[in-house]
Amino acid sequence: MANRQSTRLPKSTTLTDVQLYVNGLPFILDRELLASKSAKVAAILDENPNQDLSYFLRDISPDTETFELVLRFCHGFEPQISTENVIPIIGLADYLEMTEAHCRNNLLRRALIFFEQEVLPSWNETIKALRVADDFLQQAVQLGLVDACFRSLIEKAVADPHLLGAPMKNLSCDEDSEDADDAYRPNARRKLFVIDWKSEDLTVLSLQLFDAIIRSMNQHGVPPEFVGSSVCQYTKRWVLSSTVGDETVSIYKRKTQRDVLEAVEKLLPYERGLVPCTLLFEMLRYAIVLEASSDCRTGFEIRIGKQLDQATVRDLLIPSQGYAKEVQYDIECLRRILRNFCGSYSPSSQFPGYIKVAELIEKFLAEIAADIDLKMNTFLSIVEMSAEVPTVTQRNSDGIYMAIDIYFHKHRYLTESEREQICRVLDCRKLSLEACEHAARNERLPLRVVVQALFAAQLHIRDTITREVALFPDDKIIIQGKMEEEVVAEDEAMVIKEMKIMSNKVMELERECLVMRKELQKSGSLPQHNNHNDKNKQKNEKPSMWKEMKRKFGCITSIHDCNCQVKKKKVHP
């Protein structure tokens, strides 16, 4: 207690003769009262009654509140022991040797009874006590208090894993979540009698204590989905709550966050689906920005690779770090993740995730292709990376073609040679018929690719006809006959069209000839006859040259009366 507080002591106490400082605050000690409770002080005074006690606390650094509580106990006051101060009191009482052997009903025994009866049976109280113990960690470990708290928490976590929090939701890999929830139901009796009860979170602990308790839980068989959930909550609180790449963050905080990430990576389970893929990507981004160790980043990449089929396009947008602004995205990181995914599953296993990953890479490629600042080398690297997946899944390359078309549309400054270089990774043989037809009319593509698309389209048509013939072998002759009939019909329609054009031209010439004849008659160049003579003459004259031409071509004056006789080709049975 401070000097101003010494007047609050009972008047029957003896005069104090020792003054010492605890954390800068002065305290007045009574030798006799302190020696009556502390075997350590009594032994010092027995050897030398005039021994200076001002430095007897040099081996321990108690907080002022705990030291004042001990002094008040020595002066006869009842100790106010709570969850928050029980571990510091046990540590100071043990150092002063305030045992039952020296004095009956001493402080150490009282504090241990409170710790065993009030703290250890409760999950929340145990975590609160551990949180305070971080300031006296070395002594608490030596006294076995930390191990006692760990044993208590592990026993409760094994009996009811929901104390660690609900498992992280993963919609893609949560088929058995209902069975898991049924297997680990919280204690219904506790819920009935303590309605507002809520389990204390392990995230309040220091990294050293949290790391130790999680490792112990893994060793004692606590379900990994609940352990992983607790680890993720700890990461969100101490790392992910701040903005990634915030330059205002101090160097000390950046180092603390880096230490947390490197420790958390070792605690996360490797099983697929226990930690959401999006959260793993977020941790990886922070690890890159905070310059975590390569082992830490590799660990995140391996876990992501096991469940890459659950990622989204936004997850893949990992910005590149460093001074090279030419590269906007960390392509090498994505390549390693894709390699880990392909290495985790055999292509012969028909794993459906291959198709999802192929579609994911193609969507990601189409997303970044619209970026006008995207360099050609970066885009080409991603195209080459995405082209590897369809070879495993036997899918078409329509997604790659669409991304290339978008990139050409947004980057019109590309030269012909650069377009040729990008299109080298495009295999027209793997394009669908619709994509081939689109590519054949695409003016942005190089001429070589257009020709390849036309050839691929012809192959598609040929393969389609071959498959249909193979499916119906008895109808092969009928199909061929129908094809020949269609060809003849097309030829006939073409001839009729040409004859109609010819008929129109003949009619136009007749009109012009008639106009010229009338003009000549008006000018007197040709003799005019009466109608009766003209009719008799027309009967005796031969047909005109124009009518003769029309007759030979099989056409008459009206184009609607055209009836060209075209010989049809015989269809061989």
C-alpha cells in the first residue's frame, strides 16, 4: 500500500520500519507482521534482525494491486481473491513461502483452494485466469498452474467441442455437416439453467499460450474442424482485422502479425474442407504482404491446392509484390497452387474438381483480359497455365478463345506478330463448332488462325456425319440418297434463279426495242399500215428474234410463268 494508504491499517499494528518500491510506488512494511505470514522473511530476519528488506523482491515483479492485497492480509484483512488475481496471488504467496507449515490458514492455501474450486471447473473462468497468467507466465508454468488450466480446457473440449466455436461453414464440402452437428451437441442441461451463457473465446490468449493449448488439443483428439475454427477466429482477430498493406501500421505490429501468421499456419489442419478456401487465400495475401517465411506461404499454398475447386475468381486476384509494376498478378503463386492441385489428385480418378478448376481458370482469364493495363507476357503466362487443365479434363478450349478475343478487343494496339504469339497456345481442334464458326468470322484473329478454325469446323461437320452414320448403318444408303436429292434440288433452284434473271433482261430489251420502233415510225423512217393489213401481215410474218430467244430458253414474258425444264440427276439406289 502507498504511504497515504498506511493510515487505513488497524491502530494495533506495530510501527513500520521498512520502505520499498513496487513498480515505482512506495510501500511501508511491518517486519513482524510480514514475518508472521512469510517463512521467507522470517528466515531472513532470524539470520540478521537488522537485514535490509528493501530488495527482497528483486527476484519477482508483482503488480501493485497483488502486493497491496498480500500486505492487507498480513495486517489481518480478509483477502479478496478473484479469477483475475488468483494466479498472481499464488505466485507471490509461493515466493514469500506463505504456507500452512509456517502459519495456519495461510494465503497460499486459500488461493489454491479458490483456484481448484472456482476456476478450473469453469471453461470461462479458466480462460480468464490464463489471460492474466501471461504476465507471470514463467512462474505460473513452474508452479504447474498453466498445465492445470490446459488439462481442464482439453477435458471440456473433448467432451463438448462446440466450446471452441462452431465449425467454419464450407458449402462445397459440407455434405456430412448435419451428422457432425448431431455428434457434437452442447450440453442441453447447461442451456436450460444458464440461458445467457456464452463460452469464452480462446482468441483472448497470447500467441504463446494459444499455440501451446491448440497443440495439446490436437494431441488429445479434439475434432480438427473445431480446432481449425478456433485457429481461424484467432487469425481474424489478430491479423485479418487490419487492412492488408496499410502503410500506417507500425513495424512492431507488422512483426506481431507476421509471427501470428507463421504460428497459425503450423496449427491449421491439412484436411480438405475444414478451412474455407477463400479464408486461406486471404491468409496467403497477408503472408505475402507481411513478408512471412517461405515455409509459411508454401503451407497456405498446399492447403489451397487441395481445395482449389472451391475457390472463386476473386480469390485468384493475388496482386504481385515488389518494385516490378509490369506484373500486376502473382502468376508464379497461382502456378504453384495449380501444380499442388494437380499433384493432389490423379487424373485417372475422374475427380470432378478438375472441371471446376478448368472453368475457374478460364473465368479468371476472361476477368483479367479486360484490364487495359495487363501486359502481354502476363496474359500469355496465364493462358499457358490455363491450357494445361483442359488436356486433363478433355474439355473444349472455348473459354481460352473467349479470353483471347476479349484481350484482342481491349488491346487493339497489338501487332500481327504479337497476336500470332498469343494464338499459339490456342488449339483450334479443341474448339466447339460454334466457336469455330465465330473464329472464322473474327477479324481480330490472325489469318492463320482463321484458316485453322475453318478447317476445324469442317472436321466437326465430318465427324458429326460419321457418328450419325455409325449410329444408323441400315439407313446409310437412304441418307446418301437424300443428300444427292438435296444437291439436285439446290442445283435446280440455282438454274431457275439464273433463268429468272435472264428473263428480266430479255423483257427489258423488248421494251427498249418497242420504244425505238415507235420513235422510228413517228419520224417516217418506217411506213405505217392500217390495222387490218398489220394483222394479216403478222399472221404471215415469222416470229421476232426476241420471242425466238425466249422460246429457246424456255421463258415467256411474265417471270412468274417461268417453267424451265431441268433434267434431274438420277439417284442410284
